[in-house]
Amino acid sequence: MNKIIVIFILFLITSFVFGWYKTYNLSEDTQRFRSFVELPDSRLVWIADVIDSTKKTTMLWTNADGDSLKALIYEGFRPWFIELSADSLNLILIGFQESLDSSSTVLLKTDHEGMVIDTKHYRILEDTYPNTFTVCPDSGFFLSGCDFPDTRIWFLKIDKDGETQWTQIYDWGVPYSPYEAIVASDGSYYIFSSWWDTMYVFQPFYLHLNKVGEIIKEEWPPLEDRDVYSAVLSGDTAVCLFGTAISDMGFYYNPWVCLVDTMLNVIWERSYDYGIDAYFHSAERKENGDYVTEIVLGYDIGLAWFDSHDIDTLMTMRYFTPGSLEIYGKLRLLSNGDIGLASNFRVPPSFNYNPLAFRVDSLGNHVISNISENVNRPKKLSLSAYPNPFNSAVTISFDFGSESAKPLSTIE
């Protein structure tokens, strides 16, 4: 029986503040952020999956400054995406539910406070894993995914109530997973991804579907060792792709950006050499037409800005993370122009995932940057001091990192 159980949990907000960093514990489980969304009242809702066999989803509500407000756990599935419905009245979560011999895609619909309104389950193939999730202009949703070993691709269109409108299944006989889907203004769909051959050389693959998922065009551009991670509409005539390309030296990967027209022909492409493994991940297009994208620089995270009229104009801001960066998140432009990012990092020796909530203004300056991790904090601290024989006064100074009430006992 498919079921999803909601558990209200109480969490501890710690008061240890280091610069722009705050720490708070949601639970003892290892979790990683998948995505987040901004509510109309400026609150942020973050989703994380629990890394164990229990298949649970955590939703965390914070205010605009990243202060924790509440958290809920939903049992029975693991999350991939979260979006606001077209009317902004509901939260839509997409994830998957696994069993011993199959998996299904799950849709969970809640109000702004996380109260469950509806759940749907979709099983198109034996393993129906969702890879993309897009809100459509008709208030419905478009999903795509694959089965193991990623040779069969499925596409699903559902209405605003989650009812299936159509499905399509295609098999190209090569390992392939959709990475990004875009709904065009005419209601058609663009799918972008990469496939790898028997020598594990990545090749971009682009697909254009009509309103009912039938293939209009498929394109296999002659671009070796390019991997697509994100795609953004560039007006009504082009799509800008972000990802990675192998460097000219062949020792590491460079961030890569490519513009294609609506016929899926490559207009131009660029890569940027930082001398280390680096790649563009999630991206958005600003109101003025410029692009901002998340960039991974070795173990650190950054943001890169592109002038839409001069793609060679690139500004990069680098932010150091306290561990090895692991990307499972999402970049979004917020209503006031700030940039928000859900991501993760790992720290030895356990290498457990630590959710990273990140926010900067439109120029890349810190607004908030909250690291959610399990911190080993002392429950008791003992200090001693011996006064000068000629001066009986003694001063003991200590810093707890924030202003709050602390018990203090003295013994003579």
C-alpha cells in the first residue's frame, strides 16, 4: 500500500554564529538539500532527502534571513523537486518511491504550511525515476525521466490536479538521461542532456517535442566531451545551455556555455579555463537578459554572471566552503533580486552530507549563508585562573559566538 506519513518534528536552533554562518540541527539523520522555493510572503521552503533506507523527505521553513521557523518530515518517498503551483497557492513536491522490484514517481501537493492536500503515484516503466519537473503555462506540469540502465526515456504531462494527460516512451538504445526540460511559448518542449558512448565520451543530445510529446526534431551536435547540466530560455529564439567541457590539456573539466536556436542548431559555444576541475550547474536568466549561474570551482562554490550581449564578459565570485562540495541543489532568483542556492558539502572523516543554504544579493555580496551541520558543542566548560599576589582581581574572558544567557558558577 502506498502511503505518506507526515511527522511534525521539533528542532534545535543553535546560537553559534561565525560571520554569515549559522548552524541548526534538524535531526540526527544525514540529509542533503535537493531544492528550495520562495513563498509569496518571502519565506523560503527547503527540501532534503534523508540518506538511509527509510525513504523520508524533510521540508524546512526559514524566514528571508535564513532563520529556522519549522520543519516537517514526510515518510514514504524521497524528494527531487519543489515548485509553487501556477497560482502560487500550493507547494508541489516531486520525488520517487522505491520497492524491491520497481519504483514510481510521487507528486505531493501541500498548502504553504505543509498540510497535505493530495498525493499521486505514476508508474510508467518498471523504474520510473523523475529527472526533470517543469510548471507549464496551462497550470499543469511536465515531467521526464528514465529507467535503469537509462536507455528508455519517458515523458509525462499532467494537469493542475495531477491527472495524466499523455505519456510518451522512447528508446535510443544508448545510456541517456534527461537533465533539463523547457516549455516554449508555443507549448512545445525542449529536452537537453548528454549520452555517453562505450568509451565514456560525453555527447550532447537535444530533443524537441510537440504539445503531445511527439518528436519534432532530435539533434546530436558534433560536440565531444560536453555535458549539459542546465538550460535557460533566451527570449523566444534561443536556449542557453550550461555545463562542462574537457579542457584542451585533457586533465580537467572547464565550465562550458552554449547557445542553440529553436531548431537546435549550435550558434556558438565557449569554455573558461580556471586550471582546476570546474563546471556550471544551475542557472537563471535575469530580467535584463543577463545570466547568472552556479559554478563549482574544485571544492568551492561560486557564481558567474554573463552579459547577454557579450558572452565573453564573465564576472565570477568565489565562496569558500568548509568541506568538499557536493552538488544536488538549485539556484533561484528571488523576488527582490537576490540569488538563493541550495547545495551540500561533505567533511572528513565521516563524509556525511551537510545541507548548505546560501543567499547573496544581485552583485554577489553576502546576505545570508547558513550551514546546517551536526556540531560537537561542549555541554560544560571549566576555566581556572590564579591572581597576582599583589593584585587580587582577576579577569576571565571567553566568547560563545553570540549573545545569549549562559549559566556561570564560581568556586573559591
